[in-house]
Amino acid sequence: MAIAQAKYDGAEALINAYADPSWVLGAWAVKARATALATLRAQGAPHRFDEYWKYTNPAKLIDPDTPTVPVLRDAEDRPFHDVDRVKLVFVDGVFAPERSDDPKLSGVEIEPLKSAMQSDIHWAAEVFGKLEASGQNPVARPLAALNTAKATTGFVLRATAKSDRPVSFIYLHENEKSDTLIHHVVKVEEGASLTILENGPAAARLNMVLEIDIADGASFHHVRAQGRDHQRRAATHLFARLGKESTFKSFTLTVNGVMTRNEAVVEFTGDDAHATIAAACAGDGDFHNDNTVFVTHDAVNCESRQVFKKVLRNGATGVFQGKILVKAGAQKTDGYQISQALLLDDDSNFLAKPELEIYADDVACSHGSTCGAIDDEALFYLASRGIPRAIAQDMLVMAFLAEAIEEIDDPTLAEEIHKRLSAWMERRRD
Amino acid sequence: MLNISNLHVALEDEDKQILKGVDLTVGDGQVHAIMGPNGSGKSTLSYVLSGKGGYEVTAGSAQLNGVDLLEMEPEERAAAGLFLAFQYPVEIPGVGNMTFLRTAVNSQRKARGEAELTAGEFLNIVREKAKSLKIDADMLKRPVNVGFSGGEKKRNEILQMAMLEPKMCILDETDSGLDVDAMKLVAEGVNALRSEGRSFLVITHYQRLLDHIKPDVVHIMANGRIIKSGGPELALEVENNGYADLLAEVA
């Protein structure tokens, strides 16, 4: 009873912590928000005794007191600096048009969530809160429900053709006490393609939902770099629905951050589609990074790949919870999942829970999880050629993480991620 | 060049003495060979000199041009001019051979206070040296030693030696796992590097390699000591009679 009460009280505290807008919402938005609110109330706030929160204590994400997070101010190059893209800048979760590019891209409608929410009828109604709601079953995701119920900032994007440049969300953090909800909705229409880039700490505490509806033959690519402002906390959720012969690829780099929970919920609804969810993280000290993934195969001949690599040291913690659910009838499914950690000392932790649940009889699903130390033989080999130990170790770390970075299709974006990691490692060298 | 005196070495984890008083002096530009039965301590000597972990030096010293090797980290020994060609070169997935070579060359140059090579300078040198060892562009691009045949791995070792231009080269059973042609190619690579300022210590089981790399001095090692030294004829004696006679002689 005590736990149920705590979850109930926690939900009410979260609901009260985020103000409702003073402006008038359109009918579809009112409805979607009410549905999510009911979901959150029924589920309660996440609790560390919940099955999917036992490796990650949600306290830092739901604490009623907003954390104070120092803002790192330096002249460091930001990720994707050299990439030709449409930059949309958020400051502490609020869109800052004066610091952004003109939100125009051929073949893509770009509109702030707020203005979409103010209209009575909008295409976003087909996606907003819908994919999130679908992803609530069988595993509750109360922070995502909270986001749908309360978020008023974000973008709605609709790609109707193959876009030639990525849309790049840049999340600046300037206020030490900012606590924010961002919600993006993406619809990639039949045969269209879109790439979204994300980077920046966003806020002292961030709750993010990205819903992506990918129509038949469409493709969506997503590359994000989470870093900086180590004390920040973030809970992010990707909800993707894949149509026939569509492609979804998402890659996340996480460095720094005392609490980052990245959930990805992917559902195949059309045949012959492909999804890749990959991530690399490098954690040091009181770093905590959780990847929780749920892939549902509900169509024939679809392929899913999960590739997660974590390098941890000085007591850092990495969590991986990955599930592949193959529903009855989802024949010819090819599901692959690998999660690996490289522990650079005895103090660091990797907690992994791979799950397969299969109801079809003609499928190929494989999963693996490993956890190990750096290869001393390789380290000595490099040192014997004159390479100092710290650099040799970084070379081996980079080689380990490279297998996840290789999942990014675009070589320019992969190189950007390489550069971020190299710079991070250089800064940390003794 | 290399001065080893009364070197005693034990395994760190178990109470087992491997080297029991090795004395060895290699002069500038000389080639010395060490032969000996299995378990005599030949490979241990090469590992201890290059700084591999797991060994404890319980007595004695090893100097390279008057500098104490045993106090240095492996990378410092390399920068000081020591090179070990591994018996079993390590495969390193994910690290490109070129990146590895360039990082190694520039790390050593940096440690010695020399200017680092630019990408272009490096590429020109490596291409030329790789060609003479019949190492193609594909081998340079692949991850270090991954998927290399036995012969390719050994040629890659010699390429590293050629790029790093060490003063003191230790070849640990470089002939093992090589067919006759591959051995010739490797030996040619080594011979091309022979010079007045560069010395070699060639560890081998077989006299055959020494037909190609002609030694000045041959040492026989057994039970953690050098029990006999002589000219190239000593290697022939071993080839013909085995080690039994020599061991009996000393006992």
C-alpha cells in the first residue's frame, strides 16, 4: 500500500509541478492531454520498486525540488558544427526564434508545437500522444504520459519529400534551475525522408518525448549527442511506428550526466521494414546512463538491430534493458540485440537485462551482452610501440565504441560523433 | 648497445624463478642470436626487456646505451629505441593499421622532442616501406593484425620496425609459423635495416632463420641462463646434435 500511495502522490506532485498554459488549446490537444493525464494518474509516478526502474532510481527525475545545475560556459565547438542543417534553438526548453535559422526546409513543414496546439484541427492530432499511448502497453512509461499531458513546447514536423538537410535541435541550458518538458511530433509521409539532429543539455532537468510516424517506404534518421553540464538530468522517450518498407535509425551518444534515461519504443506495423537503435556512452564518476528499449514486431519480414556500447570508469553506472517482442504472425522477423560494456576499473557497474518474447515460429532472434575489462595484451602491444598508456587506452576505447557509431549511415555525422568522443577523452587524460 | 647483467626474473603471481642470472652484451651494429630449448626463458627475456607486466625483476640490470631500461614504462623504452617483434602479434579490432602506425611513430617523435610527421609525410614513407615488404594498401587499411595470415602478421611487425627505426631490435621467434618464402621476405626486411647504429637480438628455435639473418654471436640459453656463447657454428652444432650434448656439457 505504501508504494501505491507513494506512486499516486508522486504523480500528483508531478502534475502540480508543471503549469498549464494560459492560452487556449485546440480541441484535439485538450483531448490528447486529458488522455495522458488519466494514464499518468492510473500508473502513478515511477518508483524504484517498479520492474523497469530497479536499476535506475527515478528519484532524480521526479524529485519535486528542481535541481540546481551549474551551466558550463566555454568556447567549445558544438556538435554538428560543420553540418549543413536547419538550426532550431531552444533555451531552457523554450524555442528561441531569434537565435535559430528561419524554420524552412524544402519538403518539410516545420511548425512550433504551441501554434499547432492552438488550432482546432491539425494533422499532428494523428500522432501527438497517440504513439506515446500505444507505447504504454505492456510497460508503463509515466514520465512520457506526464510529458504529453503538460508539454507545450517543441515542434511538429511533416516531411512530404526527401529532405536534403537535417533539422537540428539545439538545446541550450542557461538557467541553473530550469525544469522543462519538450515534445516533438514527426510524420514522415510515404516515400519521404527526414534526418533530425539533437544536441545540448537542454535544462537542469529535461523530460523529452519524440514521436515519429514513418509511413510506407519512408525513412527517418536520428543522431543525437547528449553531453555537457554534468549535473543535469534527462528522461527522453522515442516512440516510433514503422510502416511497410520503411526505415528508422537512431543513434545516441551520451557523455556526462548524473542521470540520463533514454527510452526507445519501436513498433513495426508494416512488412519489410528496418529499425536500428544504437547508442554509445562514455561515463566517468557519478555518471548514470540507462537505455531502455522495447521493439515490437507485428509485421512480416522486418529487421531490428539494437547496438549498445558503454565505457565506464570511476564508479560510473550503465544500464541496458532491451526487449524484442515478436507477435504471433510476425514471421521472418530478424531481431538482433547486443549490449556491451567496457569497465575501466573495479568500481564501475553495468546492469543489463536482455529480453526476448517470441510468439511466431519462423524467426531469427539473437541477443548478447558482455561486460569486460580492457585487453591488457592489446594495451601492451600499443605501448611497446611507443604509444603512451593513456592514449593507447583511448584508442582501444574508441575502437570499442566505434561498433555502435558505425550504425550511423551518414559518414559526416559519424565523424562528428567521433570528434565529440575524442575531444571528451582528450580533456580527461591525466 | 644492450647490457644485461646478472638478470634474475620471477613470475609476479607465483613463486617461480624464470631467469636466473642472464649476462649478455650486444655491441653496436651486431646481430646476436639466442637459441635454446622450450621453457629456457628466451621469450621471458624479451618481455622483461620491453616492459610487459606480470614479471618481477629480483636482481640484476638491463641497460640500453647506459640507460636503465627496467625503470621505464614500455612506451618510454620504445621511445628510447627498443623494439620487440612479437612471436604472436596481437589483433586489435577497431584500430586501423595506419592510425596505429602513425600514432606510434608520432608518439615516439614527440617523446624525443622531434617534430611530428604530417599525414602526407607519413603516407609517403609508409607506402614506400610497405612496398618492399609486399604489404598492400588493403593490409594498411585493415584493423591491426585482424584477419592477417601468419606471414602477414610477421611482415607487419617488420613494417613497424622499419617505420619506428629503433636502435635495438628483439625478434622473438619471428620465424615461427612462416613458410620458406615468407621467412625469406621477413629476413630481407630485417637485413635491409641492418646498420652500424642498429643491433639485433634474434630469438629462434631453428638454425634456418640464421641462414638468412647472419648472426655475429650465437648464445645458447637453458634453464634461465646463457650456458654457452660462440660464433655461427654454434647454431649449426645445435641443428645437428640438439641441445642434449650442450646441456650435458654444462652439467
